[in-house]
Amino acid sequence: MASTSRSLSGASKLGIPSLFVIGAVCMYVGAAIGVFLFDTVDPAAVAWLRGFGAALVLVIWRRPWRHRAGAGGTWSLRRLWTAAAFGGATIGMNAMFYEAIARLPLGAAVAIEFLGPIAVAAAGSRKPADVCALLLVVAGVGAIASAQFEGGEVGLVGIAFALGSAALWAAYIVLGKSVADAGQGLDDMAAGFGIASVILAVPLFGPFALAHADALGDWRIWVMGLGVGLLSSVVPYVLDQYVLVRVGRARFALLLALLPATATVVGAVVLTQIPTTLEAVGIAAVIAAVVVGGLPSGRDRGVVDVPPP
């Protein structure tokens, strides 16, 4: 991690939004690659490939089994359990998200996801701004849902998966805080992803493997899965480590507002998913909610050492 910090140490404050956008673009281009994989691989299996790919890169890079005296301490059973729960929540959240974007436009699914962290912010705060943010995001989700009816394509299943992803994102915030408190976020993330990808291989990847055993020998599936994990998890996370220690909550909330907009642009450019008027209004409401209320410090991209979904 020290070499990464040194390589980014020359960036100025003015470059922070650019780094954030680069991370967001990588994250959602990775998601777009996942959409292309849906032609041959189930969304849940793609989510597992993403988690496995990220785990492979992080474990090789970090080697979390090495004892590091001082920060992080030794691997206690409780620390391993917390890391595994965090990894499971992350991969489960991604599985829900991929099931959602298999049925909904990318920008709309990302906007609905924000219901989770903003609800956490409102639940843990008495500030009127956080309550206002929750109302805005609920209105935005309602507009996006209405757009599915207006277009004649009732994406209720997709909306349900997006809401499930939002709920797991909320749970993920709490677990992410515990992981960050352990002192070695990257090491815990590597271990957590590794443990969770092994445990979840059967429920998420098993059905696809049984139904398409011949496809398991296709190297392109594994390479693209590794690419999704690298783009959607590893690269944004490393960039976030530089960004998040240099900005406060208010400024970071403004940066977070770029995520639904970035996802919408990536969806339009890469997947030709042009939002309808209602979808655009809903996404704008979610962006406004993030700006008004901000997000809790335990957001996946938050002040805590945890990665984005």
C-alpha cells in the first residue's frame, strides 16, 4: 500500500475529483462488462466471478496471512469472522446488483441502491437534512419505478433486486466500519473476499457450473471475470484510499453524487441505455439527496477503508 500511496502522492487537491471519477468509471465499466457476460453467464455467477477475481488479485498482492506487527495485529477468530461476513455481504450485494442490472438500466439500478446508505444516514441522525435526503431518494426511486410501468416494461423483479442490493449495502456499511477498525482494511478485505468466494461458490456459481459444465473451460469467461473484479473492486478501492483521507464528509458527499451520473453516462455510452424522462428525474432526485444529506462515513466509498459496490 505504501508504494501505491507514493505513486499517488504527487496528486493535488484539484486532482481528487478526477481520481474519484476515474474510480467510478472503472467501477461501472466493469459492471458494463458484466452485462456483456450475461449472454453466457448467469448474473449471480458473474457476481461470484467479480468477488473471486478481486480476491485473487488482493490475496496475491497483500498476502494477508503474513503477520504485521503493530497496525492490524494478529488474525483472531473474531477478526476473521468479521472479514468473512464483510466479504459475504459485498459479494451478496454485488449478486443482487447484477441481477438488477440484468433487468434495469445501469443508472437506474445504481440510483435505487443509494436508498440503503441514505437510510442508514437518516436512521443514525436527527438532522433535518438527512431526513430530507431520505425523502428525496424515496421520491427518486418512486420515479424510476414509475418509469418501468410507463415504458410498458414492468421491471418489478429488477426493482426488487436493486432494493435487496440497497439493503445489503446498508448492512455492508456496518460491517465495513468493523473491518476498518481492525486496522488493515486491504488485508481484511483480501481475506474476507477469499473466504466468502469459497463459501459462496456453490450457491452463486454452482448452478451455472452444473448447467454449463462445458463453458468452464472457456478462458474468456475467467479472464473477463478477473477483469470485472479488477475494474469494479480493486482499482476503485486503491484510488479511494488516496481520496478518502484527504476530503471531509461534505466534500465527499458531493463526490458521491457523481456516482449515479457516472453510471448513467457509462450505461448510455457502453450499453446504449438512454434514460427516459422519469428515470432522469429519479436519478436527479437521488443525486440531490446525496448532495443535501451526504452519506455516513461507513459508506463503501466512505471515510472507512471499504470498497464501493
